[in-house]
Amino acid sequence: MMGKYFGTDGFRGEANVGLTVEHAVKIGRFLGHYFGKKHKARIVIGKDTRLSSYMLEDALSAGVTASGGDAYLLHVTTTPSVSFITRSEHFDCGVMISASHNPFYDNGIKLINDNGEKIDESLTDEIERYLDGSYGEIPYARR
């Protein structure tokens, strides 16, 4: 089933129209908080060469660190490499910023679980609740 934001292959949309910087910051905030409940979250982020990927990478990284997690940046890379690194280096989650074959003005955020596979739909449902304001507040990291 497809959600409001996340479809079959992540959150896709025209950069700064359907997929904004605010969405990316909030997704990063959620990931840092969710995976940081028992230990400091470790999130690895890769991107393609679209100009908007640089913007979304910074926004995701800011969100992760604002929630107390560590963001590791692979910079320009492929989706399979993010999956491999997430699994082999024991990251909590991987993120790939790419819209694959879609037009240059589109972009997407794909979430990868610790086994290097697409993240569970139940987790994307929780992220959607946070994006819509019905999840509750996520505290900012302090000290």
C-alpha cells in the first residue's frame, strides 16, 4: 500500500515542490530519534549528482544530528553501495537521495534498513505521521 508521501520506492517528488527541505529535515529528525532510543543512531547517506541532492543531503544530515544521531556521508554514490555499506558496516539505517530515471528536477529519498533492504512500511507510516504532525514532538539533542 502506498502512503501519502512514501510510495513503492521511497518519497519522490519535484524538488522543493513535492519534496522540500523541510520534509528532509523532518525525516532526518525522525531517523535520529527513532534509531537513537537505545544507542546513538548511525545513519549513512548517499546521493546522486542532481543539484537538489546536495540540498537534501545537508537537510537530512542536519535533522539526524539535531536529534542526537551521527550522519555519515558517502556523497555521490549508487543505491547498491548504500545498501551494502548499511549492512556491512552495521548502520541503523541507510538513505539514498535519488530519483533514478525521473527528470532532473525531481528527487527522492529511499530508506534502507540494517539488512540493506527497503525499510518496513510500518516505519514509513510512522514517519508520515510525524511529517503530518500527528506523531508527537521529537526532542532536540542537547549537550
